[in-house]
Amino acid sequence: MVPASNGESFVSIPQPVINWLFKVIQPIYHDKKTTFHDAVVILNYYRQLRPRTRVYTDSNGISELLLCIYGKPEIESPVSLLIWIPRSYPLEHPIVYVDLESLKDSKISPGKHVDPNGMMTLPIFEKWDADTCNLLHVVQECVKICRYDHVVDPITFDDQGTYLTLPLKLPSNPDEEIPKPPLPKKTSLQNSPSNFFGVPSNIPVKAPIEVLPAEAPPVLPKKPLVVPSLDLLDSVANENADHTHKAVLGDLQHALNEMSEEDITYINEHLQKRKLAIASAYQQFESMYKYEADALKNIQESIELTKASLQGEITLIQKHFNKIELYEKENGEEIDPSSLVTTQNDALDQLYELVARDYALSDTMHVLARLLNRDTVNLDVFVKKTRQLGRDQFFTRMHIQKIAESLKH
């Protein structure tokens, strides 16, 4: 049987079962709402399962009353399951056993998922999360393991020798079943051979002992009638039930269906919003990635251009060095590079020196102004030095003008 889809909101469980389940869960479990919801979902999806309450004893010997979902999840399932829901569910995962009492001609095949006692270890238990895992996922994994794994083996002739053979049952009334040996014939003393030895005939003969029939054992009392347990899932509601009660139960089921539909609608809308938000974020990250990739490409191109330019400059400098080495070899002595920088005549050399002196005098006066602003020098020193520098600059510029006029002619 394939479970119903998640979008199905109709609950096909009889109303008495829902009422009983709700009433039983309240005093036992901490998270009553989640336990009730998951139990209803699992009973609605797997119609072969049944609920009941039993006392569960753990490995430490602690006993407590728990809700047990039992039965075969599907008709073709090879084994029947016992699914115990702990008090702290969903913080603690359910406990699953193979129903050993339902195994007739089979035995447990211990393996990765089942131990010799029938306890099942599911992969979902190792990554159990109260927010994402539920009872439905547990049953689905159980169905998958029972379908594809080797859970039970048939009992063979060799296995039968390992079990104790009970003795045959003794008959309830031995007097009726086992016959007694026959009694000897009754004889009188006159006809007996004892007269041959002279036994007097006047001896009174003792009357034969009357054998009484064996007293029958007392009749065993009749066994009390066993009242069969009522399966609420297969029972039919009484036709003469209170109409008000039926109306209230119908309203409750209608409210549950509406709540389920509202939850489905909210989940779909929330997922749609999240989908749009994720798509927008993805586009933003894609734009940022494209921008950064273009910037990286531009930087790489700039680096390549700079490398090419530097390589050209290095090549040019190397050529100049080669020329200098060739010049030194030809002249036979080392020459000061500063002496190579000369003008065509002495007038230009003097002009270069005067222009440099003019710039130096201007820089000196600017430095004096900064020192005066910082109160490093007083006003008298500033005026005296500035006057002297200004007079030198005047004569320097006059000489520059004369040389420039001479060079024109």
C-alpha cells in the first residue's frame, strides 16, 4: 500500500479512534500536539497499523505506560512491527521492534538493522532531529528495510532440533483410559482342593470382599469466557448514538481538516516567498561575481601592460649601458657621466647656473616665510634675510636677462 500524498487533508480514521487517541496522549506525553498529529498521520497513511497502550520495560528495568503502534505497515510486509513512542517524543526517536509473537514459521535473521531480540536500528536514528524527523519517516524506513533487507528466515528442520519437545499430555481421567486387570473368580471352600487335606467343612467361609468402583475425580470448573478486544478502527459507530455527540465530533474533524489545509497553504506561500528571495540573492551574487571577474580581468591586463612597458624601459636602459661600455672601451678611461652633460657654449652653461640659483633663492624665501609662521625665527631675522635674498635674486635675474639677449643676437 502506497501512503497518501502530503497534500491530502482528509482523515479517514473513525472518530472514536481519534477521541480515544487524543484522550490517551494527554496525560502521558510532553509534546501532546506533535505526538497526536504524527500518530494520526501515520494511522491515516498506513491503514493496516493499529494503536494501543501497553507497559514498556526498558533495558534498565524501568516500566512505563506508552502508546504502541503495531501491525504490518503494508499488506505485503513480511513482518509485523511494534513501534513504541517514548514520553519525550519528538526529542527522542521511537523504539521499533519486530513482533516476535506474530512469527509462526519464521525466525529473526540478525543483521545490520535487526538484533537477535528483534530490536531495529534505523539509519534515521543516527541523525535524528526533532525539527525535521517524525514518525512517518521512521515507518517509511522500516518498510524499506523489511522490503529489501533479509529480516526473517524460515524455520528449517535443523532449527527444530534446537527447541525443546514437550511431552504428550496425560489423560485427564486415568481410570477411564487405562483398564484395570480382571478380578479372580470367586470359589467356595467346599469345592476347593483344601478338603483333600482334611480341612473341616464347618469352618465359616468369609464373605467375598465387595470391590467398590473407583471414585471419579472432581469436575474442573469451566474456563471464563475471554472477551475479545474491540478494534476501534474496524468497529462501526452505533446507529443510536447521540446526535449532539456526532455533531461535535464532525465539527472537530472539520476543524482539523481546515487547519491542515491552512497549514498546507501557509507552507506553500512561505516556500514561494523563500524561493523568490533565494532567486534574488542568487542574481545579486551572480552580478557581484561578474563585476569582480571583470575587475580582476582589468587588473590582469593592466599588469601585463605594465610588465611590457617595464620590459621596454629595461631594454632601453640596457642599450644605453652598452653604449657607455663601448665608449669607455674606445676612449680607454672611465669618464664622469656628469661631465658628459655639457652645453654648446659657456654662455648656456652660465645661464643654466643662474636659473638654478634663481629657483634656489625663491625656495629659500618660502622656507623663511614658513619658519616665521611657526615662530621659529623672529621678524627682524626674517626681514634681514629676505632683503638680502631678494637683492641677490634681483642681480641673478638681471644677469639671466642679459645672457638671454646676447644669445638672441
